[in-house]
Amino acid sequence: MDMQDYTRKFDVVDKKLGTREILSSVYDSLKLKGYNPINQIVGYILSEDPTYITNYNNARSLICRIDRDELLQELLINYLEKDENEKK
């Protein structure tokens, strides 16, 4: 098997966006379009229905890159860490 028989993988995006950057971008896009970003993102998380997220600025495609369970886990961890830090 020579080199030409291998599947080549090319990344379309130069750098993979982190969850925080994706969520911030989606939030900003929803806000710019006049939606309540918190309500829309919660609706998406609960239902996994991407139509809660606008297509504006590619927001729907971005949020679909994040695994919903990982998103919930990260949100909970960050919330609890912030709460813990405020108690100190």
C-alpha cells in the first residue's frame, strides 16, 4: 500500500473553536438578531432542536459542533466553580 492509498483528512477550520468561544459567538448572534439568547440556548439544550439557534453568522452550525452532554457538563462545572469561588 503506497501513500496514495491512504485517506487524507483536511480541516476546514484553521483552529478548532473551544466551547466557550462557540457559545459566546452563538450568544452574540442571537442577541444581534433580537432574540433572548438565554431562552434560545436553553431551548436548544433541552430539545436538541437546532432551529432554536439562528443561522446568522453560522451560529447554528457552530453550536451543533458541541456535544450537548459535554455542554451541560461544562456549564454546570463552571457555575459550581464560580459559586464556590464567591463563597471564599
